[in-house]
Amino acid sequence: MFKRAKSAITTLFKTYGITAVAVWLTTWVVGFGGFYLSAALALSTSGVESSCWQTAAAAYGAFVLSYPIRVGATVALTPPLALRLQRLRS
């Protein structure tokens, strides 16, 4: 599953260039940030004392499991975004 997702991302990067990279980085930042906030909220409401590193580790675990979802989102969002940016430039 991960090999197929990796080849899809590589093909997307070659086809759409910086637009695909920007979409991928956006899904990365939003995804990790969302999981970090969720982990911080869950740990704080459960009364567990946790450090920043423990929260980040919990968030990273969930983040890694979301890889196929992030690939799918990038593959779905990049072509329409690239088309729209191309129309704006011309």
C-alpha cells in the first residue's frame, strides 16, 4: 500500500512540480498540527501530565497512520488547483 502511495506522490511531483509540493506540505502541516492539538487536548482532559515531546510522539503516531489519507487528498486536490493557478497566470 505504501509503495503504491509513494509512486503516486512521486508521479504527481514530476507532473505538477511546485504546486504538488505545496499541496503536500500543506496537508503535512495541517495534518500534524491537527493531530498535535487533538493529542494535547485528549491528554489534558484525561488528567495526564505530559511533556511537549510526549504529545508530539502521540500525534506523530496518529499522523503516520494517516499517510494514505494525505496521499489521497494530495492526489485529489493538486490537479484542480494546478489548473486554476494556470488559468490565473494566463
